[in-house]
Amino acid sequence: MKVSQGFNGKLIERLDRLHLRYSRQVGGVSGGVRRSNEKGSSNEFSDFRSYNDGDSLRYVDWNSYARLGKLFIRLYNEEKQTEVVVMVDSSASMDLYGKSYTGGLIGASLCYAALSGGDRAKLCMGNDTITLSSKKELNKLLNFADAAVYDGIFDLSHRVKELPFKEKGRFILISDFMYSLDSVEEALKYLNYKKQDITFVMLTGEEENTPGFSGEVMLKDAETDEKISIEITDDVIEKYIKALKVHRGRLSDLCRKYGAENTEIRADEPVASILAKLLYV
């Protein structure tokens, strides 16, 4: 199924009401919420958003607090626009268990949400990158996502170092993380150096979480074509599940170490459920 087929009017209506979450200060007062594309001076008021930990108290609207008992931040046109980079792992392993469709759809949805909030957005798939500045470029976004080729091996560290990060921004990776975590740590170091607000989204398929086969099987690595003959027993499956848990634990530890957000999603989850983990109203 193509990404454009899942990107229907109901999804667009939902995305127009949602915002990207930010865990650290980026690009101005605090990036990534309802923004106007019109430029103005730093004094030109544009909108409000809820207060987040770490926001400067100088931008709190105390009149709103007196009326409502809640903290809100005042936003200004010139200070609000942030570049959001969404990268979708397009390696061969992502073309299994529905991950390519879900990853592409969520990647496109996050870009659209960023544009809806007035941010700039980039979508990276494979070795290609598309730059977007307006929701009017939706067809361009969907055509790019539909044309993605899932093949070969994904080198995260190499890929992020190819991107020209020129300012503080937002970086979101959607991947199954079926590769060495050494590359992940190198990428996290680089993204921190480039002052990016980082989110890793681990996307898995049902068969990867709970393998449903047994007996003598021939397994083939989707990315290297390496084959191995093995007898799948309950003991083998138990060891696999433990190894997967350790891998995920190490990924979570790395994210905590470098201040990145880490979210797990399944390829068979409803889109609305996935977006609820990554966006807010």
C-alpha cells in the first residue's frame, strides 16, 4: 500500500490539530508549535502555547495564569520557525512486516504536522532528501514518500553527517534499529553537537516481537543475503526475545545518556495511536 493512499482527509484533519513535541529549547523561544509563516519583528505577538519545563519565565503570560491557573508562553513570529528533519530508515529490513508503509506514513505525517505548525521540514529516505516549506507542497511530500526504495544497509552515523545542520532544530528518526548501536551512539554525539532536539522511533513488526514459526528453517538476512539453517525451538525463541530486550535496553540507555526521546511503535498499530505518542493537541 502506498503512503499517499493512507494520507486521507481524516488524517489531514487530525494533523491540522496536532503539534510536534519538543524536549529542549530550539530555534527561538521554544520551537515547534503553531506558527505563522509571516515574518515580523521579535516584538510581534503571534500565539500562545502551554508552558514546558525549561522555558524562560520571561515569556510566561501572567494574565492568562491569573484567569485560568495555567502557565502559557507568548510566541512571536520571528522567533518561532524551526527546521524539522524526519529521517526514515529505508534499508531492506524495513521492507518487512508492513514497516515500510507505516514508517513512510508516519514520516510524512510528522513533516506535515511540522509544516502545519509553521516550521520548515525535511524528509530523508534512503540517500534522498526533500525540503518543504508549506502544506501546499503535500503532493510533493507524498510523491517522494511513495517513491522510496527500501534496499541495502542503513548507516545512521554516515547518513546524519551528510545533512547540513545550520542551526538548532528537531531531528526524528524512524527505524527498526536492526544494526549496531555503535553507529547509533556516533549519530547521537553528532546530533548533540549540532544542537538537535532528538527523537528515535523504534518501529517493529509483529513477527519480530513474537516469532510465529518453529522447526527446521532457513533464515536469510534481508540486507546482506546471508543465510543460516537453524532449528527454531522454544529455547531458541526465548533466547531471541531476551537478546531483543537487551538491544532495546541498550538503545534506551543511549537515548538517556544523550538526552534523546525514545518511543517504540508497532507496524500494525492504528495510525491515531502512533500519532498520540509523537504529537500533542
